[in-house]
Amino acid sequence: MEKLIDSKNSELIRTKGGSRKGAGRKPIGVTRKISLTLPQSLWEEIDRCCHRGDHSVSEVLRSIIEDNLHNADLL
């Protein structure tokens, strides 16, 4: 990123970089913050799935929910 110095204020002026229209990761849905309490054995299984496929916890939980949400009516 190129920078120039404003001689009057001795401040850096950025000439390139920064936010751009259309830049960044595209959203896949609505983000809602939750707290999830599970037994340690389930967290270990989730961690194992994450490391096995180099996935984030969010990706693993999203996949589990998408694959099994239809079973929620049976609760």
C-alpha cells in the first residue's frame, strides 16, 4: 500500500488499498450469536471433524444442522 505524508499535518495519507465496493467475503446468511453447551465428548468430536477436513467450528455445526434439521419435528 502506497502512503504519502501530508506536509502540513505530518499525517499519512493512504493513496491505495482500503475498502472497495464488492470486496471481502460474501455473506452466506444472517449471523446470530449464541452460546452452546455440550458435553466435552461432543466438543472433542466437533474438533476432530474440524481438524480432519480443515474446517471451522461454524462450518461443521452448520453442516450438522443443515443435514439434521428435518429431525427437529420429532423432538
